[in-house]
Amino acid sequence: MVNQIVEITSGKIRGEVTDGIYSFKGIPYGEGTDGSRRFLPPSKMNPWTGIYNATEYGPRCFQTKGNINPDNELTKAQSSIRIREEASENCLFLNVWTSGLNDGGRRPVLFWCHGGGFFQGSGAGPRTDGTSLAKNGEVVVITVNHRLGPLGYLFLGDLIGGQYDRSGNVGMLDLVLALEWVQENVEVFGGDPNNVTIFGCSGGGSKVSTLMAMPAAKGLFHRAIIQSAYGLKMSTREDATEIAEKVLNHLGVSEKEIDRLHTVPVESLWEAYHVATAWTPERFAEKGRHIAISPVVDGYDLPQHPFDPVGSPLSADVPLMIGTTKDEATLFLFSDPDLGSIDEVGLRKWASLYFGEGGEHVIAAYRNELPHLSANDLLISIISDRVTIRDSITLAERKLAQQAAAVYMYQFTWESPILGGKMKSMHGLEVPFVFNNVHRMPFELVGEDPDKYTLASNMSQAWISFARNGNPGHAGLPTWSSYSTIDRSTMIFGKECHVVKDPGRVGRLTLN
């Protein structure tokens, strides 16, 4: 490992080179966002003197878990692969991996938006380390930290207005600023600013969808990949204002003393956020996304919902790849101690939470199409379709309706052995495969079957191929046609990769 120094627009930075791959971690792309800058749009990083040491990840956005992650085997396994990086309100940092510097390489750029809803996560960690992608695909990989939760999406525009008009989207504006940084600096890292692909999973996929509808982001990226996301709609002004009122009430801050919000301890702000949203899997089933803070359709930074009722025209010409895991719902059903052996009573309980009086109809329709499934597996199929799969298909078809760019669909079916296998192909499991980092994962998460390495190679090469030319096909895969409403061709990424037609048919037809 040796040091390497390059110069970007804000000054000189020192990174590292290991096994032919240069890494620069914790590069600041924006000024601080605490104190008087809290809730305001980000500002470009001012130049520094000397050499900035970019060899360690920068702070992730300050965040607290609320009641989402209980102390359990799954959480412990996932925690074992997390970086224990510092947390701070001042979190505008990004990381770069590349195989060349200042060489005119024109490498495709893969810009990762991390998951965790809009309230958790960071761009650090072994799952999303960019070394393998940069080495095997001759691409530049960038991961980003930005503001989350109440720091990034507390909408004060209708309560206070003025300088807070854009507060509901400052977390997304952070990502726009990072994409502008890419345009100004990626050539230093051998990248092509005219070939940038944004991609992300879960909340990260929703960030991708949102960027596709933001005027400020237009032209800053050229392809998009949405993995297991809720990308059709974001928050309305009304829903976002309701949450903001609850936050202010919990803090005891009136609209006339709003300046106090700049000095409220960040821990107290997050406590108020968790009280206002009170997220639990059961409440999510009943209330949906409206209980959470997310980007706001404010008419300015986000003029419309990304793909509702139609796709934003701003990104009509941007090719899209979109997909999900087969068993998305196991992560959301994990609060049920009977997961893995849920019976008819449990099936009806969850169906009632998600569909109300229509639950019995949904169960009957699925059982007619999938009579071989147990109550447990039928529930997983129903809720997986309800949570992400159906909406991903809808998004793909609304994108396709624009008739301006290709769409490709996939489904990931590799199953985790954790907890006796009851988590199956759970939400987010594909991420280390996409980054070709399964060798960095504990066996209890991805298994010991050596076929995992072949799958990771095939998936990562598909992502690289799509970033390079807008088509994910490559020699390791069977022919993968673009998506259409005629055959709905979908690539299955599993022990064997193959194409099937319309794998989401039941949910597509049943969950209207």
C-alpha cells in the first residue's frame, strides 16, 4: 500500500493504491451543514491549502435507530460487516475507487446512493467497497454520504417558509451537489463525466428515482439502476407538513421561535423524528410510506412524483435497469416471531394489516395461482409483491410508456442461510453480489456454496455493462432482451441465470 496525491477543484488530496486500485475516502464535497446551515441547501466546498488526507471514510450522517433494529441474529450478522465510522451533522463526504489517475481513461462512472430508507446508512462498508468493480470492470466507483431523516427531509416550507422553503429536499440536494462534484472532478480519476450511472438499493433506489425527477439533477447522470425501491411516489406537502408539526410539538418549539431549531441538540431532533413517525413493520403495513420522512413534492426541487401518475419527462431519455429480490418481505415480516412457520392465522393477520377487508380476496387469488405454497411462503409472496415488486413493475412500465429509452428488469433469487433459511432471498441481499464483494461477507449471510462467486461475477458484470453502454447483457449471461409489455422478459439472477417471462404476474394482476 502506497500513498498517491492528486489535485481536485478544492485542493490536493492523498489517497492509497492497493493491488493496482486507487482509493480516496472521505473527500469533502460540501461545507458544513450544522448550526446556522441546518435545514438549508448545501454549499460547495471551499478550497483548502496543503494536502487533505483521504485515506479513511468520512463521518456518516448522524442517525439513531429508533425502534427498527431489535437485537437479533440477523442484526448482529449485518452489524459484523459494518464500518464503525464517526457520525456527524457535517457528513458531506464521498469515496472514489479507480484503476487510473489523470490518464484520459474515460471510464464509466458508477455513483452509489446508499440504502436505509431516507433515515439510515452510509456509503462506507465492505458490502459497497468499490475495489472489485473498479478492478474487474475498468469503471470509477463513487459512494456518498448525505443528510438523512430530519436533517435532510424535515419540510418547514409551509410552516415557516422563507429560507426553509427547500428544507424538505436538502438531503437530495446534497446528492445533486455530489453529482456536480463528479462533473468537475471525475476526469482526475480517469472517469467520463458524460457517462455517469446512478444506482442504489432500497432507500438508495428511491433516491435514484427521485433524482430522475429533479430539475437540478438533469444532465448530471446518463443511466439509472433502481434496486428494490419504493420509487413511484414521495411525500406530499401535506403529509410532510403534518410530520414537521409533530416534530416541533415534541420539541416544544413554536413557529415564532424557529431559530431554536438550529441549536436543538441533534439527538433531541432525531428523538422527535422517531416519535413523529413511530415506524414499525405493522404500522408501515397499515399506513404505508406516509409515516416516514422522504423527499417532498414541493413544486420546485421536486415538481412531481417521480413516476406517478406518469414518469417525469426530465429523465425520459435515461436508460433504466430495475429489479427486486424474490423474497423482499422477509425483512419486513421479521418482527413476527413465527416467520418461517407462519400459519393460516398469521397469514390472515398480515393480509388484513396490508389490505384491510380485501385481504381474503388477495389470499384467494394468490392461492389459486400458487396452490403449492405453504401459508408462510404464500404470505412472503403476497407482501413481497405489495412492498416493492408490484411497484417496480409499474415503474418499469411507466418508464417504458415514455418510448424514449430502454428498460431492463431482473429478479434476484439467491437465498441466505441465516436463521435456518427463513429469510430466503431477503431485501438487500443482492448488494454484495452487485459489488462483487461476497468474499467479504460472513458465510451466515451469503452461504458457503461456491456458486455465489459465479453469480457475483455475472451480476457485477451486468451492472458494469449497463453503465458502459446501456445494455446489461454480457458473455456470462443468456440473451437478455429489454423489457416490454408483450413478454415482460426478466433476468433471474440465481444459482443459474436465466430469463423468464412475467414472473410478477400474480401481483401485477391482483394488487391493483
